[in-house]
Amino acid sequence: MSQSSQYTEDNIRSLDWKEHIRMRPGMYIGKLGDGSSADDGIYILLKEVIDNCIDEFVMGAGKTIEISVQGSKVIVRDYGRGIPLGKVVDVVSKMNTGGKYDSRAFKKSVGLNGVGTKAVNALSSYFRVESTRDGRSKSAEFESGNLIEEEELEETSRRRGTKVSFVPDDTIFKNYKFRNEYIERMLKNYVYLNPGLTIVFNGDKFYSDNGLKDLLEDNNNTDDMLYPIIHLKGDDIEVAMTHSKTQYSEEYHSFVNGQNTTQGGTHLAAFREAVVKTIRDFYGKNYEAADIRKSIIAAVSVKVMEPVFESQTKTKLGSTDMGDGLPTVRTFINDFIGTQLDNYLHKNQETAEKLQRKILQAERERKELSGIRKLARERAKKASLHNKKLRDCRVHLADMKNDRRLDTTLFITEGDSASGSITKSRDVNTQAVFSLRGKPLNSYGMSKKVVYENEEFNLLQAALNIEESLEDLRYNNIVIATDADVDGMHIRLLLITFFLQFFPELIKEGHLYILQTPLFRVRNKKETIYCYSEEEKQQAIRKLKGNPEITRFKGLGEISPDEFKYFIGEDIRLDPVMLDKAMSIDSFLEFYMGKNTPDRQEFIINNLKVELDLVEDE
């Protein structure tokens, strides 16, 4: 027997809590990432700390949470009851230790597993916790989960509460950067779900008067809403919904005990079912579910006793019961929607009429498209068997468990050489490649019919599995990988136009990115540095000294697969495509992709001059 195949007592290891978290962080926080995505690990660390503060607020202790993020250091301060002073160290450093196992102290809590702050502690190069209660305080400091200082109890006049400071470990979260946009979105969700709560982030205050109604208004252009938002509230449930005038697919925001369940779960499935049943009953018509829900924009929040999530990051509810003797989640939501939505529609005849006209319009469009859609599906299915447009990954969303889906990426590339380089250097388990043939169609102002008639769009939609909704989206990250030249920029804009026109929720929910690839390679015999800007190139030249070799990459196809693997691996740089809440999608597309106007001509001329100046300087 070879040495490598021997299996003895020496192969058995016992890891302590922090070693296990640091060795297998994905089990505790999902993916790692660098902060370019809203579900990257550094935001999960922040969320775990804030969740504890929210639970204090829910239990009636502390109406304000103060958060500071400066560079890599995070500070979170609440004014709740404070951790019991004799357990401050244990709560942040002993697994399966916490107050939420005692339902008398935390009835409808998010953090039930006794893991949250322990994971933050273990995955931070610096971690400090301080608790104040009853005129006394206790603090402790850690490095990578190791206790380095524990202060004695001291008398204090500070207000009660808990303060946590931490710096994510840059050996685990490489090249990370906090993006305020993602943090602000997270904090807004917290205040939407917790009326009366104030969160102060870097001096800015977040507060909501109208809960989920504010969420829909802040995330959507009110001019695009078919009818005023229907806002329904009851014990342990809140719902807000409307339909879009222009959007094609369904858009949902779902929450359990204040946790944003981005992958939905039993509560969202029950809500979608209840809306269909109630509307059918109200109109006395057996409308197709797809016609009823087409263009719906909705938010649903429920509170469940001791919820069961399908992963530690709590993005999908698995519970079927509400707990505490209440009925199932499905029955509870069906009963609430069946009563409250029906009452609302009876009392608001104008809204009911607009909704019915929308359903009938969706029905007509579906029937008009039925033949085209059938042929398109057959073409997509046939094409997937033998064409090379989609080089899929081994792991698909439908086959994944827990948070493995967070790692999946689809690169949309242009040309055979670029797609070939990415295909050869990708991680075949989680990274797929979709190759475009030439420039995609400018879809601005076109109907959904073009998605089925245009081969590129039809196959891309099929690859993503987004025809009806994002619920079964096959790739968490959709990355546009084009050259950084005029043609590449144009293809980016055409693809973004396609998604904005037909699937804006992909962008709203943070799934679309632009791949950043190096412009220069600077190297000598000992070291190679890849540079993403002129400034980085000059820094590399100074670092390597002498007369290093400088290569300018003109396109992705010029980068060899051996080099490309560095740019789509651990050190991948992604720029998220984000929507400004103040920006109207229609006006944005009209300006950039509509008819030539004097304003756009002036914009192009001014920006072209800037580009030419940069080229001349180079």
C-alpha cells in the first residue's frame, strides 16, 4: 500500500471552533468574495452583528443602532440590554452559546444557531466586544478568534448596550472593499421591517414610516406602477404589492423575522399561490397563474417561531409551521391574503379594474406568443445539445444545496478567442461561458416577442432560465466579459439594455457585473504585475525598477488561458451594474438607446473628447 493511501489514527484531527470556521468559512457565511457582490462574506459578517441588535429592538430594548464603516474597520453599537457581563467572552467565542436558545428572552429571533458572532470573531483579524449594563461594562479583544485581552469589570456611566468592532481578515477576504450601496440597501431593509427603529450609518439616518410600502416605492419608479401599492398588515405578516406597467417578469422581496430571504422559501411560495387563488375567486375566472402574476412587484414579511432555514446564511425558509400552535405557513398566508386582498379589491374598484385589464392583456400576449415561445423553446433545447454557445458548468442551480448556488457564474463573452481563453481557464464546476456571435440587437422599445425571435436572446434567456421569474435563475453572477474598446463598450451597453428592457430585476437584485481585466502586464525576470489602470502601471514600473517589459492588452483574446485563470479566480475584479433609485429606466434607455437627439450627440462628443485626450496622454 502506498504512503499516500494509508489511513491511520494520525489522519484524524479535531479542530477547535475557530480553526473549523477559518478552514471551512463557506459553511458559516456562504461565499467569501471581495465586496463586489451584495452576498459576499464581509456583508454577512456585518449582518450577523446587526441581527443581534435587531433582536434586541424586537424585544423592546433599544431604538437606535449606530454603524460606522471606515476603510476595513466596522463598528456596530446598539442600546439594547447588553450581553450578560459574565458571559461576554463565551457568547463570541464558544459555539452553540447564546441567549436565543431561551425562547423567553428571544421569541421570534433571526439568529438561533449560536454561531453568528463566533463566525465574525474567527474570520476577523481584529475583533472587540464591549457590553454595558447596570452601570458596569466588560470588554474583550481577539485576533483571528484568539483571545488576546480580557478587561476586568469596570464602573461606567455609559448607556447600556453592546458595541462590536471588527476588521475582516484580508488573508481570507482577499482585496476586499466595503461598498456603501450594498450596506445601505441592507440597512433600509432593516428599517422597513422594524417601524420605530433608527439606524445611523456613517452619520446618515435610516428610518421608515410605512414599512414594505416604502420598500416598493424606494426601489421602483412610482410612475411605472399600474395602481397604488396595496399595503396589508396583520399579526406576524405584512404585504405590499402592485403591478408594473412595463416590466415583464415577477419581482419579489421576501423576509422572515427581519431576515431578507433572497432565495424565498415556503412563505414566498405560499404568497404566490395565495395571490393567484384570491384573484381567481374575486373575479370568478380561472385565469392562468402566469397571467395573474406577470409584472407583479411584491414584498412579503412573516414572523415565525423558531424558523428553520436551509442554510446558515438564512436566505431560504424551510419551515412549514408558524409555531406556537399556529397553522402551517401555507394556511396562515392563504387565509390572510384570501381575506385582506379580497376586501381591498372590493373597496377599491378602480384598482380592481386596472388589475383585471392587466391580466387580460397578459393573457392576449401569452396567446399571441404561444406558438413563437414553443418554437423558441424547441430551438433552445435543440441548440443546447450540440452548439458551443453555452459551455455550461458541472453544477446547476436545480442540483445545488444550501449556498452552493452563490458560487455560480455565467460569463457572457464576445468572439471565439475571448470565449476560448475563458473556457480553458475557468473553474468548470461553477463557471459557465456563453459566447455571443457579433453584436447583439438593440432591443430598446421592442416587445417581449423579440426575445423569442432573436436567436442570441432566446438562447441567453434559456441559459439563465429566467423566462417567468428569477426564482430558478441558474447562475447567481452574470458577468459581461467584453474588450475595453469601443466595440466592447457598445456590446456592454446593448446587453445592459436587454436586461433593463426585459429583466430589470436581475440588475435590481445585484446579479449583473462587468468583468475587469488588466490593461497592462509589467514584468522583469523575477516578477510579473498585472495593472488595471495607468496609475497601477506607473506604480508597477517604480516597484520593479530598471527597464521592465510592458505589454498592453488590446483585447481579451490576447490574454493566454494560463494568465486568464488569475483574472477569473480568487483575484477576480467585478464592477456591479447598479441602478440609481432616482433614475427612470425608460428615460435612461431613451437617452442612450433611443433616437439620436441633440443632447445625446453633445454627450457623445464631450465624452469622446475625454477619451481622445486620455489616449494622447498615454
